[in-house]
Amino acid sequence: MPPLVLIGGWIIRNGIRYGFWGISTVTGFNLCIHFTAMNKIDVFEDIILKQALSKHLSKCPICVNSRFVIIHAAPDLITEWKLPFPAVSKKLEKEAFKAIINHLDIFVKSIIKATITFFKPLPFPGGFAPFFTVWFPFGLLLKIGGLMLILFMLKRFSYFIQILTVFSIATISLTLIVAGGAEPGRYSFSMEPLLALLTFVTIYSLCVNLWIVKKNK
């Protein structure tokens, strides 16, 4: 219920304030980034969109090979389509969905890359870089250990843990599909505490169950 109230309230806020009844006004941009991240501008069917991207690339060397070219080209798209920013994003959603249907292989490759980036432990700052080799397996365990244990032994855990696991998987899946082409590492950072909690709770629960079994023998 709390997530529904939170998300519902946010949608109502967007609708009242911006006239956009949705969670985010950048969904279309994020979906398109799955393709711009791989320099696949030609997958889009809209001629104005392709021309705007090509025009922006020609005058912005920084955007060459940049996944965010679609974001930087937003002012050009607003001008060319004569639409406000939320409407441009909505139009980009349709273009992205058509590109996904016609070029599913590119989209799947982007999802795979995003998944690897999402679950890969974040690197340390320069001075602590040597410790990353030690941290990598531990960080990976914290991110996926709990999820794997719960999925393989679902009935061993409480309904609360099961619901928390379903929520985590749904959130991760939605993040990778919608925004995986953008910055999966950044979105992963906000999920790390919850995934680490799941890992600690599952390990603790298994240890307690083993102790009870040994005690009853």
C-alpha cells in the first residue's frame, strides 16, 4: 500500500503541476538511450528525430559516441515538433517502442550490458583502488546473494521477505528495461542497501534454522 500511495501521489502531482499524468517526463528519452548508447540512430522511423540527432552531432563533438545525445538534442526536438518537453518524451516513447519491436536484438544487448553494470560492484576512488580486488566478490555477494538464496528456497522465508524480494526484482527489472541504457550504475547505488539487507537477513535466517535443527536432534 505505501508504494501505491507514494507513486499515485507523484503521478497526481505531475498531472496537476505539469499536465502530465505519469511517473516521469523522461521515460521516452531513457528508452531511446538504449539505442543511442550503441550509436544506432538509424533505428528510429521519425525523419525529424533522425535529422535532429544528426544535426546535433554535427555541431557538438562531445556528443559523438555519447548515449546522452538524445537528451542534449531535446531543445531541437521541442522546436522541430513544436511540443512541450513532456509531450516530446511521450512521442519518443512511441518511437522507442517501434525501435524495440523492429530491432529487438539491439534492445536485448543493451539490457544485458545494463544488467552486468547494475550488479557489478561500484569501483573505489583512486586512493582505495587496490582494495577493489578484495571487495569485488564480497560486493557481488551482497548484491545477488540474498536474491539467489530466496529464489531457490522461497518457502523457507516469511511472507514479508518474499514480498520484499518480489518488490526488489520488479524494481530492478523496471529500472533495467526503462533506464538501463542511461546510468544503471547510478540506479544500482540506491538499491544496494536493500539488496545487502536481503542478503544479511537470508543468511541469518538460514543460520538460525540450522541451529534449531541441530538443537532438536
